[in-house]
Amino acid sequence: MYKMDQAACKNWRETPLHLRLEKLEFLEEDDFSKLDALLAYREEADPGEWVVQEDQETDRTYVLLNGWMFRFKTFEDGRRQILNFMLPGDIIGLHSLMLRRADYGAEALTPVHMAVFPSSDLVNSLANAPRLLLALSWIAGQSERLLDEHITRVGRRGAVERMAHLLVELYVRMRRIGAELDEARALPLTQEIMADALGMSHVHANRSFRTLCRDGSVAFVDGRPTIIDVIKLAQRGNFEKTYLEQPEVPDDVERASKVLPGTN
Amino acid sequence: MYKMDQAACKNWRETPLHLRLEKLEFLEEDDFSKLDALLAYREEADPGEWVVQEDQETDRTYVLLNGWMFRFKTFEDGRRQILNFMLPGDIIGLHSLMLRRADYGAEALTPVHMAVFPSSDLVNSLANAPRLLLALSWIAGQSERLLDEHITRVGRRGAVERMAHLLVELYVRMRRIGAELDEARALPLTQEIMADALGMSHVHANRSFRTLCRDGSVAFVDGRPTIIDVIKLAQRGNFEKTYLEQPEVPDDVERASKVLPGTN
DNA sequence: CGCAGATTTGAGATCTGTCAAGGGATGTGG
DNA sequence: CCACATCCCTTGACAGATCTCAAATCTGCG
């Protein structure tokens, strides 16, 4: 799903973001055409490339079409904390809409394709597409939940549990956007990346990962951390099924949204 | 500032949220009157009272007018992680707009006054007040930055540094919403609350706090953790000045916002 | 006074970080 | 093809940080 070639997603409505938004029944044809206008311009980046510089002033919003990225913060002394992973269909810098400085960096983890537009464009589209903005706030709400969970993971889970929990989350998110089993199981992560995400040293990340390997829930395949037994991994990580279930849109919101004015 | 009595803030535009939004120059009289309509209904809660139940289905949005609250997650085995602290002017459940279930709880830390409205009301108001929605997304962006910082704090800072950093953040946020020095210095926290926020045991929270006491940067006054020397505390916490500076609204967004349609 | 909740301290067990070294895969240039 | 560099994974040993358990102290309150 997220592997579609560039040509395919450049030409029509096949981006993961589209697929995600199609679940919102109140969106109309008109909203999608406005979205298309926003997503017209595309950029690419290679692994390790910085898309957003830390502390850089920016007014750009990115929609990840293909590949993985992550947001992070670094300290002067070299410490780094990864804030979250961005998968196809995720949006970076929605809030940069109103905040001039990005106090985080964003880096490509794999080769990526992105749609890019200046935040002020969003403001303009927004004027006559309130339903679209609602849809974007839905996306934003989902990623804020992920931040909540990440705080809990880093703050209150032991090292092995923490790693298991993260891997399951990534697996579930990949599956949710339509990735095949094999794609969702083989994660494009190094142990150092996992360590920086989980707030531990890379040495300890290795020990934790090896523990999971001995349990038979994960393994290294072709140089990638790979999930072998999701059930076992989820148990090891105390992963709650309810978390990350496809969020539904409440009926009243659905109803209220349908009467929002369109273009005309 | 956040100590205003209920009568005062019930009758006119003196809530911390109003004061915060007044900094957005593109908002017009009309937007504020729509906001007033949303904020008409008020509720109160006592310390320890749960305002949002974990995993409860909810369609309500809260605007904190007065006092402190926090959001949290708990585990079956009793572990608890505090996700963030809400100060006057903060909004709880903006994203519950589109997500039915709250996967966190929210609890009053002091006696609180809140404005409450059903999320669907927001959708309705939003239809003809795009500027107001922009303003709310500005608020949402700010609190998302706080989550980022909290992840970094919990993931990559040592115990003493972590505590110092949190205390300075709370102090700065209080000052930013207009609290007097004495109000901002005396924090309504117990050591157990700090421990749960910082992802450490309450025993270790005590040891870390005592260390800060010996440094002369904090003390216990009238049963409250109290900041004695902010400068020293900020140094101990590697607190960066740039972080939490009053975010400005980019010029182009400001310009684009001004031409958004008003009521009629 | 006596209770409940919060802080404080000590001691030992456990977890995690740091330092150091080695191995394996991949890619490049000679 | 080899030598070499680089990047990542792996392991051991030890130091340091943090947790748990347990008990003592303090404080506000009825």
C-alpha cells in the first residue's frame, strides 16, 4: 500500500492520506478536490536527510506519502530523543500553521515521498472548506494520542516491555494503513533508532531486543528487526487491544459536519 | 489572574483563554462573541475529582478557567503516568471532537472552574467562524509542543534534571498567563504527583527534590514545593530559554486569516 | 489524642549506563 | 581479489542510577 510508485500517487487519489480520510463519511467530493490542490507539489528525501531542521523557522506542512520518518530533539551534549515515527498518511507541521519555529527536527528513515505546501495555503483553503479542517483535526487528534502513549511507554514501562510495546504499535499502524503482513513485520529501524525513541542506551536497546529474540517474538531478518509472533510480543509489551483501534467519528459530530457549508 | 472569582469570569471576557486569544490580532469581535456562547455553561470540581474517566466515552470539551488539572493513564497493576498538567486557559478534549473514547483520565489538582460544551457545538460554531478554529488550533499546537518536551524530559534527562526542568516549565507557564510571582512559585503538587509525571518512584522523587533543596533552588513552604531560585533551577534542568517563548503568529498566516469570512 | 496522608531516610536488590572490545556485513579503492 | 573503512550488532565487566521494602517522622484535622 505505502509502496505505490510515485507516478501512481502523483496522479490521483491513492495516497494513504486519501485512504484514511475516506473513512470520514461527511467529506464530499468538493473537499477532496481542495485537498488535491494542497497536495499538488511533491518532494523527496533520502534516508538520514533532514526535512525539518531543529529550531528552524518554517512555514511548510508536509504530508508523508511513502516511507518512514521521525521527529526528534537533540541536546547540545549529543543526547537525542525521538518523539514519534511518521508513517505514510501522517502529517508533519500541521501545528506549524500557527507556530513559527519548529522546536524539533524531522528526518527520513527510508527514502520518502512527501507532498509539501506552505501553511498559509491551508489557511486559505480552510475558509471555504471547514469539513476538510475538521478532517485534519481528526488526524491531529490521532497523532496526539500516540504522543500520550509514548510518554507512558517511556515513563512507566520497563526496557523490554517498552520495546515490545513500540514494535507492536508500529506493526498495528502499518497494518491499519493497508500494509501487507510482510511489510508491517519488517521494520526499517536500527537499534540506535529504537534506543533513541525509547530513551535508553543503544547497548541496553540491544540487550532488550535480544531478550525478545530469545522469547521468539522478534528476530533479525535481512538486517531488519522483524516481528515473528505479534501475539507474544503484545503480551510482553502489555499492549492493550483497545488502544489504536480504528477510531470512529461520533454520530453527532458526523451529523453536524454534514450541514457545514460547501464551496458554492 | 487565574484567581479571579467565579462571578467575574462568568459575566465577562476575563477568562485566561480570552486573554490568551487576544494576542491573536486577527480575531474580531464576532469571533469572541461566538466563543462566549461556547463558554456559557460552567462546572466545578474538587481536588482529586475525576473530570474525565479513563476509557470513558465522552463528547465534551472543557476549558479550564481556574485552578490546575492533569491528564493521566493508569495500568491494571497500579502504575500511573501523568501526561501533562493543565493550567488556566488550557483546553481538555479538543481532539475528543473527533475521537469518541478518551484513552486518558483527567483529574483536578486544586479546586477548579471549567467551561463545558458538547463537541458538536464546536463543529456548529466552527462552520461560520474559521478564524476561531484557527485560534483553537494555535492553542492545540502549543500543548502538543509541551507533550514533545515531556517525552524528551522523561526519556533523556536524569532524575534531578528532569524534576528541575518540569518545575521551571510550570513556573514559566504560570507567569505567561499572568500569575503573580508568589502564585507561580508555589506549586500545588505533591511529590507523588511529581513522581508520576516524571516516571519515577515517589521515593526517588523525594530524593531528587531534596537534592534541589540542598542546592537552594527549591524548598518546601507551607507544604508546597516552592521555587526559590528560578535561575539556578533552570540551570540544573538545562532549561532552554527559547523553549516556551511566547509563540508568534507568522505574518502570512496573520494576513491570510484577516481575509477569512466573518459571520453572515 | 489519634488518624490519615505526605515526607523522609536507610539498605539491599535490580536495572541501566558507560567503557571497551570484537564480529559481521557492506562498499570502495587499489 | 585483497585491504581497508564504515556502520551496525553483540558481549562482558563494572559503576552508577533507580526501585522496592520497610520504618520513622511530620502535619493537618476531627
